[in-house]
Amino acid sequence: VTVRGPKDIMARITSEHVSVTVDFLNAQAGTYTIKANVVMAEGFTKAGAIGTYRLNATLKEPDLEEKTA
């Protein structure tokens, strides 16, 4: 993730201040390319991600035999 912001914020920012979330609500088994949302921690909201980020993911049905073993 590329982040841009004021010098004073950028001098203090670490990977711990950046979160990436993906919404799988209502997703079913299959392969997806989903938009990732980049969120800055409190105190770092004057900085922000540059560009659009996407995640490739494959969702599978749970293996019920593995769960019960």
C-alpha cells in the first residue's frame, strides 16, 4: 500500500497504522477479485492510500468431515 500525507504524519507512520479490510458479506464459494478498503488509524487520518487495491481470493465450502474429526 502506498500512502501519502503531511511530512509530520509520514515521519511517524508504521504498518501498524494501516489496516486493509475486505467485505465478504453474502459471498459464496468461488473465486473473487474484491476491492480492498485501506483505513488509517486514529491520529493518522490526514494521510491516505494512493490508488485502488484489490484482493484475489478463493472461498471454499467447509469440509464437514474435517470439522467433525
